[in-house]
Amino acid sequence: RKEVEQDPGPFNVPEGATVAFNCTYSNSASQSFFWYRQDCRKEPKLLMSVYSSGNEDGRFTAQLNRASQYISLLIRDSKLSDSATYLCVVNIPPGGKLIFGQGTELSVKP
Amino acid sequence: NAGVTQTPKFQVLKTGQSMTLQCAQDMNHNSMYWYRQDPGMGLRLIYYSASEGTTDKGEVPNGYNVSRLNKREFSLRLESAAPSQTSVYFCASSGRTGGDTEAFFGQGTRLTVV
């Protein structure tokens, strides 16, 4: 079983739609969680960290459920520019290796 | 504002050849990582270094070796390249030992083994 799993999609949505991505992780001792964005096989860039209480950044909301070992990303009012691959990342102890999910591809259409 | 610099950006190798991918960061980060990315597979961790002087295996270490030369530099070596090692390789670094801060990535090395 992979340590971090995501639904690979693709998700095809119209502009203005709300879309949610989910990610599960297997190591209950993990402490740090992130969502990264990757465009066209360029280098990944941090979208947002995920905090225990949940956090929001504009149209983006991240949630963490430690009991179910599950994190999510919600994008509201999707824009064409949101089209990308979204990568869930978990810090796996000991030593802090950063493990990526396989990524979820999002395509926002006019 | 160099951040994480990887060299080379592109490389074609013949099966059996060796090469070293170089990575350097100028952010005084403790942790450094090497990943490979294949279509549909996401990024898979090859090796990582939580701090200067330490290295550990990741998810897919076979066929690779690494050296954390100093705090700035973390190199990845392919001793005898195989077609299965055709991939895009990314180096990354993050601030605190333990990977609990944002990781910054280099632009990637596109390697083809023929």
C-alpha cells in the first residue's frame, strides 16, 4: 500500500465550479501536510500547508482529519488558471521524508 | 534569487553509462531530496538527506547513490544507467531538519537512457 494515495482524476469542471480533492496517508505519526501545485511537468510549488484546525487561502480550503488519516483540498469558483495537477504531500517520520501522492489532474473549461 | 539549482537540464545517456546530477541550494536549508517523476506516477522519493552528513533511502533507491557534499550540495549518481531510469528528476530542499517546512524545487533534469 502506498504511503500517500490520491485519486488521479482527471477532474474536468466548468469555470465557477467547486471541486474537492482527497488524499489518504498510512502513517498515523505524520505531523506535516501540504498541497502542491504542478503545471505541465514543471517543478511543483507549494499551494498551501494543511493545519489541524483547517485553513483557508482565498478560494482554497484545506482540511485535515487525523482520525481518518485524510486530507482534502476544496477549490471554490474555479478559474481557467486553476488547471494543473494538485499533489498531496505528507511528512513521514522518522527523519522527515516528504512523500507525494500521485497527483490529481484538474482541467477547468470555459 | 537562485534557490535550488540543478544541472544538467537535459541529458541523453546510453545504457551502461554513468552520470552525476548536481543540486545546490543557497537558502541554508538542512534537508535535501531527490525525486523522480514518471507519467502518471507522481513524484517518488529516491533519497533524502535530513541534515549535512546524513542520507537515507526513499521509495525507489535501487540503481542510485547520493552524496551530501556539504550543506549546500546534494548529488545523485547513476552508476550504470538503464532505460527504466528514463525520467524527470527533481531536487528539493526544505528549511528545518524533518521536512516540516515548505520544500523548494529545482527546475528538473530530463534524462533519457537509450
